[in-house]
Amino acid sequence: MMENTEKNRSVILAEHAGFCFGVQRATDRLEEALRSAAPGELVCTLGHLIHNERYNERLEKRGVRTVTDAQLAELAANANGEHPVTVLIRAHGCAKEIQKELEQYAAQNPHFRVLDCTCPYVKKIHKIATENSSPENLFLLIGAKSHPEVVGIMSYFDGEKYVFSSAEELSAALRETPLGKITKKTPLMAAQTTLNLVNWEKSQQILKNLYTNAIIFDTICSVTEQRQNEAKRLSALCDGMIVIGGRESSNTAKLYQICKANCENTVWITDLAELDVRNFANVQKIGIVAGASTPRKEIEEVYQTMSEMIENFEQMLEEQCSTLNTGDVVIGTVTQVTDNELQLDLGTSVTGYIKADQISDDPALKLTETFKKGDKVEAFVIRVSDVEGVAELSKKRVDADRNWQNIVAACEEKTILEGKVAEAVRGGVVIFVDANRVFVPASQTGVPKDGDLNKLVGTTVKFRVIEVKPQGKKAIGSIRQVLREEKRAQATEFWSTIEVGKTYEGTVRSLTSYGAFVDLGSGVDGMVHVSELSWKRISDPSKIVSVGDKITVFVKSFDPEKKRISLGYKTEADNPWNIFKARYAVDDVATVKIVNIQPFGAFAEIIDGVDGLIHVSRISTKRIANPREVLEVGQTVDAKIVDIDDENHKVSLSIRALMEEEEPEEPATEEAPAEEAPAEE
């Protein structure tokens, strides 16, 4: 959380405020579409991309058009080379029929492009609804019936289905209508991703009490749960709450309900223009939360306005004593700026000045470019001379104290900070944040035990302050904690998008007697069974791959509950039989190597992975009792392919056939012509 404190009053901004993953993903894809748009291209969103009025108004000014389902056919028909069309499906998704319609238009017209910005968490519910569609199942969804996300989800389930907005509505339906008397169907229940947690928990309990065979899918977005819990804690702590978000936003409405239940003085605004600061004139602690569709800029504007309200610089100036003392902290107004110093009006009989070296340690800093007349500057009094009528001040001293307080606050609020690793020292590394030294022990760097810490030096890393020691202003940080959380988030994203047949580039992490474990990234491993590594029978996976190898694998099956993934490595493209069939046909001659000899014949390797049988009767033109009379293992010979059994993957070879072809034909013997009898005279 961010907190601005003035005496006993403070403004606290929730740590998880603003765009969630799904919304950020959608807005990023839109920005990319606008950057790459061709001249004359029309960029559209199917419905509002996100539920935030101000954001959508700004998109309209930039030329982004909001379209309805009914306009898609006309857009697709008019898209051409001079005026291509790109349609983005909103983060809430759309109905299955509309999705298919868009895909069909895109396939028919190369100038009509579709970008699916549906949140992965919503896609997950689409998949649940599709896979469980059956006359034997009953699908229940808890959410707002008219919300685009809910409308889309329900279109993916084929069978009996119902939407209920609350646990109370569900209970009444199960109790008072024929729905509650269904005993032959399996009830399935899911939730809109932004549903209120209390509402969801009540709904689950109601269904479990009536149906022992009920299957419940936990589909509330983890980010939604996190934000709602944070809003609950913050509203219990504060006596004034500001909720920022669009009026169409379901998750913002839930945040408002939660805050209002704990704090009566709660207001819901869409942006700064709707904020009336007079509502918080006598409030000591003001909390700010924002919906998942609220841009960061709008949140920061509200936070800055409330912070300035409580700071009240003028009052602080009036409260300063007319006589300054060494050690005081004062706020002055800049009256003159040079490259060497600042002069300040302190509202007293003495003039304050701050030398350049007491402002910053940055040699490149130019005071004339950084400060101007009228700026307010807070400084520490180093020395006062009533005789000279001046006070020597230090801005660095105040900044250092304030920056240390920022470190302390970051520790208390578990804020993620960012800084450059300055050096590797004994037992860890050092990061400087606003002139404060943060020590990260080796065990908290994320570098393996006994690994080289120097590789972190010079890199910018994210970390948390996990311990502070006020005496000596010492801080201890952890890079590992942030890396672990990022991996968890990446793993959540991975499991929401995985599907059978999907291909991944992975790294072989370890080998066992039964297969290879492959790191798929995002902190997720899968296993390639030894039988899936090669078309040939192998006993040792190391004959095919080694630890550290980069390989392409595909998903054969997965279990998200047990976090297990079965991978395939061998493909039809490297199937030896397919390679053989592509190279050879019946009557072709191949150079083969004898690999095994049996009384009935010899087996010969045609290509790696495919052997053929030379029956004893096809080895020689002469009669032999055993193939070993003329052949030996390892010998290379030419043989003719006389038969290919495609169904059983068997090949018949013949050496004899080649011998018979080479034997010259014996010339026919001509009988001497009989002498003609002499003609009788």
C-alpha cells in the first residue's frame, strides 16, 4: 500500500488497485493494434473493451470504434485492402455463436482481422461449460444475468442451465421451484470471475446441503479475491473510503459494497472530476481502492489530490517559529536559483540557502533545470546566523530521513521495490534505494547455493524489504520472495491456457530411468515418458536427450489438480517407418546391415529404426541350411525389397533376387543344318 501521512492524518492507497492481468492484457493488445494499424485501417472493439467510461471516451477520441454484434457482418463485407478492419473481442468475452461468426468472417476475408482479448480466467469457464455440456448435467452460474461475461459463459453450455445473482436467489429457486426437485442430474456450479466472495461461499454451502453429488468449480479470479480482501481490511481501518471505477464495472460495484458495509463514509467515483474533497474534511484516515478496469493515471490523480489536501503547506509555514534553531526542519519558498545554490523565504527574519552539495550527490544535476521560483522545499537547518541573517540548510538530510521512512513503510506494507544491485559482498549482495543500503542475504537472492552472486551486479531487480533495524538504519531484503510470487502468477497463467496438443519449448531439467522432466517455464515441469522419447525401444533416456537440452514437446494430457503434465517428444515426422516409406518402395534396392541371424533367416537394418527379414530361402541361389553359412552380423549387403506390410510394419528382403538378375542367360545351341541331297538328274 502507498500512504501519505501528515501529523495524524493519512491517505492510504490499496496495493492492488487498477488494471488486473486480464484488463492489462486487453489494453496492451489494443495499443499494439493501434501502433501497427495500416493507413485507413479501422480498429474496433466488440462492445466496450473494459468497463470504464473515461477510458472508453479516450479510445473514441483516438478513432477506436465500439461496435455491436449486429454490425459485424457489414464490417466484414466492407473490409478491403485500402480499409482493413481489426475487431477486438472485449476482456469479458462474447457468446460462442458470435465467436464462430467472427472466425468465419476472418477466414473468408484476409482484410478482416480478429484479436481475442478475452481474459484467460473467463476462457477457463468457457472450457468448463463446454466440456461438461450434457443432458445429464445441470449448470448453475452465480453472477449478473445481463453482464457480458455471464451471457458469454452461458452460451458455451448445452443443456439445462440457470443464472442466479445471489445466494438468496439460488436458495429460493432450489426451495420453491421444480429445480429443487431434480434428483437424476448432476448439478455443476461456477461463479462470475468478479463475484463477491461472501455471496459465493453462501451459494456453495446451499448447494452442498441439498446435493451430495454437486460439482463446484472455483472460478473467481484470484486477483478479484485479493482486491476484495484488501478492500475489507482497509475499509475497517479507515473512517473515509474512495472507490474508483466505471459504473458498468461489476468488480468495482463489489468493492463499493464491501467498503460501504465497513465504512459509512464511502463514495464511488469514476474519476477525479466526481470527487468532492469536502466529504473528507474531518476524516483522519482515508482509504482508496480501485476496480480492475480503472487506469493507473486516474488512481494517481485522486491519490495526489487527497495527499495535497492533508499536507496543507501554508499552515505549516504559519506554524514555524520566527526564530530558527539548528536541527529544525523547515519548509521554504524558492526565491532565487543559481547553479551553486538555492535561496529560500522561510517566513522568518533570516534567509535560507542550500548549497548544491546539500541538495544531491548527483554531479550531473543542474539546479537551474530542476528548481524554479515559487517551489516549496523542505530542508534541515544546519546552522543559523542571526548576525548575517542567514540559515544554512540541507535538503539531502531531510530526503535521507524521508527515504528511510519509505524503506520502513515498504517493509511494513510488503511493497515490491526495484533497484540496481551495486555489489556482491560476503554472504550476499547490496542494493541502494534512494541512498539507502539494502542487504540481500545469499539465501534470498534466488541464486542457487554456492552460485556466483557477481552475475547479479549491475542488474536491476525487484525485491521486498523483509526486516529493518532503526539503529544504524539497516535494511534486509529478499529478491527470492518476489521471484517466487512471480513464478506463482506465471504458473496460474500457464494452467489457465494449457490444452492437449499445445506445443512448448522446454529445457530438460533432470533424467530418471522412466523418463525426462522438462521445464516448460513459468515454474512448471512436465514429464516425457521413456516410451515417448523415441520410436525405438530404449532403456536409458540419456541416449536421446541430456540435462540442459532445449527441446520441443507437446501436451498429451494434464491434471491441474495434481499439477501433473504428460508430454510427448517423438512425432510422426521422425517416425522411422514414415521415413522408410518416403525413401523406399517395393522392388527398390537398399544397402542393408545384418543385425541378427536366426535359423529361418537374417534381420537387416534398412534405416535406423526399421529392419527387414531376409528369409533363408532368399539369401542365395544355392540351397543353404543356415544363414550363417554366407552371412555374419555387421556385414553390409545389397538386397531387394520384395514386400512391404504397411499394417504390421514388416519388410521382406531378398539377396537372391539380385543374384538371379545378374546371372547371364545361356545362349541357345544351334543344330548344324543337314546336307542337302543332291538333286537327281
